[in-house]
Amino acid sequence: MYNDKEASKIVDIIKNFARKHSLWIVAYGTGCGAIELPPTMTSRYDAERFGIRGSATPRQADVLLITGYLSVKTLKRVIRTYEQMQEPKYVIGFGSCTINGGMYWDSYNTIKALDRYLPVDVYINGCMPRPEAVISGFIKLQELIAQGKADGAKRYQENLEWYRENQRKVIKNWRMPEYNW
Amino acid sequence: MEINWSTILGIIFTPIIAFIVGVTYGGLTRVITARVQNRYGPPIFQNLLDIIKLYSKESNINHGVMQHLGPVFAITASVTTLFFVPVIKDSTVFTNFSFHGDLIFLLYIMVFGSLGMALGAGQTGNPNSAIGVSRGLSQLVGYEVPFVMALVAIMIQFQTTNLNDLLAVQDHFTKWIIFQSPFAFLAAILAFLGMMGYAPFDVVIAPAEIASGPPSEFGGKYLGLMLTSRSIFTFAKLVLFTDIFLGGASDFITLLIKTFILYMIPVLTGIVFPRYRTEQSIRFFWSWPLFFGIIAILVVVF
Amino acid sequence: MNSIEYILFITFIGAGLTFIVHHALPKLRDTLAILVSALDLYFVIQAISEKSKVVLSIADFHLIWKTTPYNNLFAVLIAVLGFLTILYAHDFMSSKDRLGYFYMNFLFALGGMYGIVYSQDFISLFFFWEIMTWASFLLVIYCCKDAQPIGLKYFVFSAIGAYSLLIAIVMLYSLSGNLELTNLISNFSNFSVSNQLIVVTLLLLGFGVKSAIMPLHVWAPGAYFISPSPFTALFSGALSKMGIFGIGLVLFKFAAQSGYFSYVQIILAWIGGITALLATFYAIFQTDAKKLLAYSSIGQLGYIIIGLAIGTPLSIASALFLTILHAAFKAMLFMATGAVYFRTGTTDMNSVSGLIRKMPFSFITALFGIITVSGVPPLGGFAAKWMLYESLIQSRHYFLVIVVFAASTAAFLYLYRFIFSLFLGQEEKEWEDVKEAPLLMVIPMLILSAFVLVVGVFPGLILDPISQSMNYLGNFNFNYETSVLFNEWGNQVDMQTVVNTIGAVFLIVGLIITFKGFKKTRYVSTKDIHTSGEIPQENENLTYAVDFYKPFERAIAPILKSSIDKIYTGIANNLEQAFDYLRYVYTGNGQTYAMYVVFFLSLLILFAELIFGINL
Amino acid sequence: MDKDFINENKTIEEIKNTFHSAEAKLQRKNRIIVKLRSDLIPPFLSYAKNYLSFDHLAHFSCVDWIEDNQFELVYILYSYEKNIIAIVKTRIDREKAEFVTVKHLWRQAETFEREFHEMYGINFTGNNRLTEFILEDWDDIPPMRRDFDTMQYSKENFYTRPGREDAQDVREVITKKSGEKIPDFAKEFSVRKLK
């Protein structure tokens, strides 16, 4: 017989298995990365093999894709979208723009490091990453989920003040609803 | 009080079987769609994984009591529909309560879920949900009319409104109602396309247009419950159609074969067709299906 | 004095007294009205067991009031609804003026209805009919100046109905020399066929106006819309049922004896069917909740008329069942709308939204109401709809059943729109301070909600008196148990099993979904919705309410091209040109409608005298 | 040559006759350039639209001439009838950046003017829609002005991830790998050189 701890461990394994193999993405089509998604999803690369599927609204989604550079104006909406998602939720940053600003490194209106503002679980580098890279990024995310390491949502909750401080520094006129989990 | 074990067994196992079959069929749809589009496609149990994942979501939100209860209404309707349909012919376990209800009751209980769901979607306050509901209800009026015509033709022809009596009539495959009254079948199967909500009649949940419509504010356990309900309801509708037109099934293998064939009709139609606008789909339902329905009734009369 | 005398006496005296004490003792006035209606309820129930009978002889005429099972059914309906609406009116009308006028007319209308249902001769029936019509007319024009044209419309159509009744009564008297109902019924088969037909048509016309069947419905939407909500509930719930009462009487006591009965049945059934369908379509596109309910009311009366016209035991049972149920659910819906009006001051569905959390009881009432109207299983509406469909199918009215089904499916549209626009959707800042209606308004709504729930599980409770009154109407027997309905082929629906199944599944799943992750489930406001990341501001209203059914409208546009009102206006305009000189006599806005009365009367007299040679 | 551009020259002639101070000249086939004093712009545009049949405001742009302390507004008009593009240029004071709206002539001008208001800080009198347009909550000097240092702003406001300090020139890296030579004119624009 299993004791409680082991039983809950088994439940966790089942949960993580399901989460791993069912990633519903809400693709926030910023920048040029959005155009890499159609080939990723369609016949050639067929991301649905891995249980990756588009979802229409953040309420239903698990993964938030940031597909390119984020202007400050868009960042506000992205934060809102992220906060509307249900836990557990993951963020994947696409391309060098989300990592270090990419070719927009000196722009007056785009942020240069996404993980200062949202807890990124996986970065996919490239400018833009090709569908193979995108899929490999998703597989990396799946590995993290299976190991229980994809804890972006938890990080966000715990360090909410730090994230908020960064967000407020960029977004001048802060008119956002409270995020009180 | 005497305990009727076969009833209890039926109550416990029918929804479970319905869920498993419905989920597998849902996964199969995705595989078939993928193959038609020259893709490999997800595993066949993908929908099950999706549902487990949705239930295992840690946080959930709702906008009020009606949104909380909306999916519950939906699953109540699905399971009740299932209980009032004889799943296996002449089986003591899987006939459930089908002697206590009839076709007209089924027609109404099938709408019960949509109405409850619509109320839930309405409370979210999301305009997309309301648009979806508006479209869904309009389309409902469209396909219910030919469906009822087909049922009326059958009810008058066989002088019964109970499914078990209809099953008793179809004791040999030459006596299946699909052969006895083909026009009724045509009208009903075209209405069935609308009932299943696949393309070209999927304007209700148009994901890119109105953000999946009614369920656009549902996530986590609520969405999981909705998908569960949808799986059960799919199976219930398939069994209903099998019972009415294809002579039911006396064992599970036959049931699976018959329901699968029926299920492929909307699925394959859905793969190859684009989407109708709401008024176009209503006009469609009120043209050919209605025509077949009228012929079906006229054939019975004369 | 026996109970019927008490009822009439108390009601009419009470009506006068409320008017008198209005200025002196306003507190007493409301209490008096409630007391009168409560006493009425008591005596109506008393009268059933008493089997009371009153005979008044004036000159040669015998005025008879008597209880029969059929009368009792309607009397109880009126009494219960009258009591509840007056209870409801106490708070609803508290801020209005001219309340003496309101209560007096309200009680007069009630008294008129009691008189109608108990009277066993045509003189008293006509007398009370006129009292009821006048009282209701005065209440229609109660509110404001806008009510004037609507009131005139109502008056003109009521006058048409009353004149046809009067002519029919005169004809009956000239043919048989008697106006007692029992005598007339036994003599009716002696009349010539053409006389029978004329009498039946005229009577149906007279009663049909009150029940707003399709070509005569023009007055109804406006009158329901403009009259104060407590009275609208009574108007639609009980007053319009007087037409049904009369039609039932005419069909099964008179017309059934004539050779043309089957034709009358078919024509009436189809009129009912078309009424149901078109009224439903009109209801879908209304933007005002009360107007929507008014059209819905017309449609529901269409079903009742179909049920009566088909004339099989099951169909009559369904019609009478629906009569009672319609009184309940339409009163519920009008009361819920009235509660919204009481708190927000409007019933415009485009401007009110998201009241569910503020007015939970009104919402529950409205929810029960719409579930009952739509006929979805657990509540009472299903039994009525089920019996109607079964009887239509079994009496082989193939296409009528399709029409009825289309109408009742389309009814989902307006019902959803009604509840969505008022109670669901975005919670707006404008209605932030709205509270639940006062207790005295909520109680009647909840009583009626409980009633439809109980009737849903145990339709047999209502079917008992219905089958008794059907035995009075003719030899109609049908099979039912307390919670099981049977059709003529022996198929059944066991409401007990249905309700148990639905209840059990609902409870189990509901509990599971509530307690699964209960801590991490939280409520968010309706502003916190997915809008592509955009944050809706406080004053932004995102409710999708205007042109709610545009796609459906586009689909059925060809059917709705011409409205009946337009046809009437067209006729009126043409007549205006033809009889231009009449303009000197009739001046003012209502002249065209008033012209109908004259035209109609002369037509009737000509018709009767010239063609059939009856001396009026 | 004159033969080939009858329409253009005729238009130029008309413009010169009406507006004596206008510098109108032919640029190439189907294209003329008109330079005007800023106070003549409203009457000229009205004249061009109503009498010279320049019905279409194809584009409207702004150039920051910080050296001259001026903004240049460029209206690009098109005549469907004559098939001529007219480029109307005018200069306004940069310090007191104010001009009159032309939205009564072409409705689309309103949107262009909103953009210039936001990006250059030019105030168009008569346009009452000069509200926040593309940028959200911008509180610095308008970003398209040349005195706005975008690099510095970016450094001040946005966190820069370490690792790009060397700011390698892509061309240099590529040429180093492939052994190609950078052309001289390209060297001028190299990041390293700027440093």
C-alpha cells in the first residue's frame, strides 16, 4: 500500500503528464514571430503531435507565447493577458528581441529583457527561431513540466513586488487591476 | 425498498462508458483531421489528457453563480439524455430509464444543456460569449425544425413516441428506419450536422472571430466539465440516432461500429467545408432538410 | 347569502370603498384592497365545496350564477392571481398617485371576472364583461398621456368584441327566446346551420379579442406595455384568460353540436398556430422587456387556442394546464420585470444589464419563468408542451405540430434575450446602487416560482381539477397519474424519474465542481474579462444587447416583411380617402380606429339581416 | 523636352501665376515640387484641390531640420485627372511648432496631424483630435525630434541585459569569418567607429 505522500506523488505525476502533453497556447502575436507559428502548427511541422494547440482566450490557455519585440504599450496588454490566465501557466519568449532586445536594442519604446517583467520559463533564441527551434523549445518546456520545474507562475507570485516595480518603471500610467491570488 | 442492481449498474457505468467512447471519438476526430491535412496528428487519447489537464488547473475564476452552474447544467442535460436513451437493445443494465421518457422529452432535455450553458456564458459579461449565444440559439431554431419533422414522420409512421418501441420495430436490418423512411433520415442527418456543431455550422464557437464564443470566459475546471459534457453528449446523440435509424445495437461492438459510422458523417463534412454565416446556415436548414422533412411526412400521410 | 354573493358583493363594495377612503385614509386603502382579494380567495374556495347557486329574477330574465368545475378552475385562478398581484401592487404602486382610482378599477376588473366565470346566462355575462373591459381600459390609460392612443386602440377592439358578443346574444335571444346557458345549449342543435355558424363565429370573435388571437391582437402589445406592472400581470395572466374561458365554452358547449365543428376546429387551430409563430417572431425583435413579454403572451395564448381547437382530451388538458401555468409564469415574468422597473425606472433591455447580483430573487423568478415558458423539463411548462405535442401528433396534425414546435423553439431566443439583457451581462456602474425589490413584491414572485416547480414534478395535482372541468365541458377522459403523463398510444413520461435524475446529477456534479479547488476558485467582476488585454474602464459598457438577433432577423426577413399593424393602417388610410366626409364628425388621432366600429357594426347588421333574413 | 511635359508645365505655370512667391519646378515626369511660405499653404492647398484638381492627399510627412531650427512639412498631392504628383513643401518654426490644420480639405489629414503632434510635438490649430495616438503615456520630448537621444533614453528606462557591451558589428563578424572586405563607405556607419 502507498502512504499519503506517495499517493499524492502519483497524482502529481499524472497531473504533470497531462499538463506536459496538453499545452494550449495563446499566441500574443507581437513582432515577426507570429508568422513562424502557422508553419509550426500546420502540415510541415505539425506541433499538434505534442499536444500543442491554439486556444482562443487566455482563460483557457496554458502557455503564453511572446513572439517578438514588446513595445511598452503592448507589454501592458501582455501583462494583463498573463494575469488572466489560470495557473499553472508558462511563458515562452521568442527570439532575441525578448532576450536582449535584438535589433531593437536602442529603441525608445521596446523593452529589452522580458524576464524582468514576466516569469519566462523557456527562451527560444534566433531571429526569428525557425519552427524546428520552436518545437524544440516546447519540448524543453515539456521536460521542465515533467520535472515540476516550470514554476513561472509561482515565481511571479512570490516575487510579485519585484515584477511590479519593474513593470511600473516602464509603464508610466499604471491603471491595472490588482493581481491578488 | 428493493434494490435493483441492474439499474444501479447502468447508472454507474453508462456515463463512464459514454465518456470514454466520446473522448476517444474526439481524439479520433483530431487524428483524422490531421491525416486529411497531411499531418501526423496528436495521440488518440489527446482529448483525455486535455480534460485531465483542465481539471488539474490550480486556480479557477468565475463571474458569478450562473457561470459556476452553467457547465453543471450542461452535464446534467448530457447525462440525463444518456439515461433516457436505451444504449444496448434489450439489455437490462443499459436500458436505464428509457421506458420513463420519450422522444419529445429527449428533444427538450437536449436543449436544457444549451440553455443552461447560455445562461452561464451570459453572466460572464463577455460580449463574445453573448454573440456566440445569439448565433447558437438562432442556429438551434434552424436545425430543430427539420429534425422535429423527421421525428414526427417516424412517430406517426410507427404510432409510438418511445424509443424502445422503435427499437422493437427494427428487429431485422431490412426494417431499419433508415430504409423504411429514408427521407426522414436525410432530414435528420442534415440537422445532425448542425447539432454536432462541426464545420460548416461552427459559427457559434468561431475561435478566431469571437474567441470561441460562449466558453470564452471558461477555463480550468469549468472548461474541463464542459468538455466532459460534450464528450458524453456526443455519445448520447450518436446512440439516439443509432436507436432511431440504425436499429440500435445488441452488443457493444455493433454499437461502436454503428456510432462510429454515424460520427464520421459530421466529422468528414467538417473537414472539407468552410464555415457558414449564421443566416446562411439557418437558410440551409430551412431549404433541403426542410424539404426532405416535408416529403418524409407526406410519404407517411399517403 | 352564499359564497358567490359574498364574492361579488365584497369585491364591488370594496372597490367603491377603496376609492372613498383613498384621500382620508391612504393606509387603510391598501389594506382594504388586500383584504378584499384575500376574502375573495377564501370565498372562491368556499364556493367549490358549497356548490353555491344564485338566481336573480328581473322582469322575465333569470340571472344565474353558479359554480361548475369549469368555472371553479378559472375562479381560483383569478382569485389567487388577484390576491398575489394586489399584494405585489402594495409596494410597487406606493410612489404613484391616484391610487384610489387604481385600486377601484383593479377590484372592479376582478369583480367583473368573477361575474363572468360564475354567470350562467348571457345577460350577466355581457354585463360583467363590460365592467371588466371598462375597468381594464381605465387602467390601461392610468399611467400617462402616452397611453391615450393605446387606450383608444384597446377600447376600439374591445368594442368590436363586445358588439359581436352583443349581436350574438341578441340573435340567440331572438332564436330561442331565452338567455340561460343551459337552455341555450340544449336548444342550439335546433338552430339552422347558418345561424349556428354565425352565432359561433360572433361569439368566438367576441372572446377572441380578449385573448388576442392573431388578427385581433393589435391592442395587446401596447396595452400590456403601458399598464402598470401589477395590473399587467393580472391582465395577461387572468384577464386574457376570460377569452379562453369563453372560447372553451363556445367550442365545446355550442360549436361541438354543429356539423361544421371540424372546420371550425381546423381554422381556429391554424389561427392559433400562426398566432404562436408570428407573435414569437415579433417578440424576438422587441427591445423593451414588457413588450417582449406582451408578444410572448400573445404567442402562449396561441398554444392554448390550438389545444382547445384540436379537441382531443389530451389537447384540452394541455390547453387548460397551460392556461393555469401561463397565468403563473407570465405573472412571474411581469412581476420580475416590474421589480426591475421599480428599482431602475426602465424596462429597456438595451440600457439595463447585470442585475443578477443585486436582485437575486427577481432573477430566480425570471429564471423559473423562462424555464417554464420554454417548456424545458424540470418545471411545469414541460408537461403542458408535452401534452400539446403528443395530442397534435396523435390527432395527425402533422404540419401544425411543426409550426408549434418552430414557435416554441424560437421562443428560446426571446426568453434568453429577456433574462440576459436584464439580469446577466456586464454589471454597470449606473445600476450600482440597485437593491432587491421590497419583501411584499418578492413574496408573490417566490410563491409562484414554488408553484411552477411543484407542478413540474407533480402535474397530476393540477390535472385533477382540469379533468373534472373537462368532464363538465364534454365527455373527455384521459389517463394520468400524479407525476406520470400518458399519451394516447400509451407512451409515458415519468416526471418523478426525470426530476430525480436531473436533481441527482445536478447535485452531485454541482457539489464536486464547487468543492474541487474551492480555495483557489475566486469570483472576479464582469469587468475582468478577456478583451485582448485591453482593460475596460468603469464607464465602458461592453454588453452585447443592441440588435441581439441580427443574424436571425436577416434569415427570416422575408417572413416579417409586413406587419399586421401596417395592414390595418393601410386599410384605415384607404377608408379615410373613401369616407372623407366622416372627418368632420371624427376629429383627433384615434379617428381612423374609431371608424372601424361603425364600419364593423353596419357590416354585421347588413350581413345578418340581408343575407340570412334574421330580424334583429 | 518641354513637349513631353505639357501638363506638368502648364500646372507649374498656373501655380506661378497665382502664387508669385511659390517656387514650383518640374522634378521629373508626372512629378512637380512646390515650395511655399507657410502662411500660403492653406490657400494654396485649397486652390490646388479646387482649381488644379489635386483631389487626393496621398501622403503627408514631416522632416526635422534641426540645423535650420525648422520643421519641414511635406504634402504629397495627387491629381487623378492630370496624373501628376505635386510635392508641396513648407517650413515652420521649430521652437514654436504650430501650424493650421487642413482636415477640412482632406479628412485623412487629421490622422497625420495627430501623428505629428505626438511624434514631433507640432500643434495643429483647428484639429481638435490631437490626443494620445500611438504612444501611451509618453512624458519625454517627442521621440522623432532629432534632439531626442533614443539610445540614452533606452539605456535609462529599459534594463539592458549584460553581454552586449562589445556591440559587435554584424558586418565585421561576417567579414572576419568569410574573409570578405568591408567597403569603405560602409565603414563609416559602423558602430565601433561611432564609439
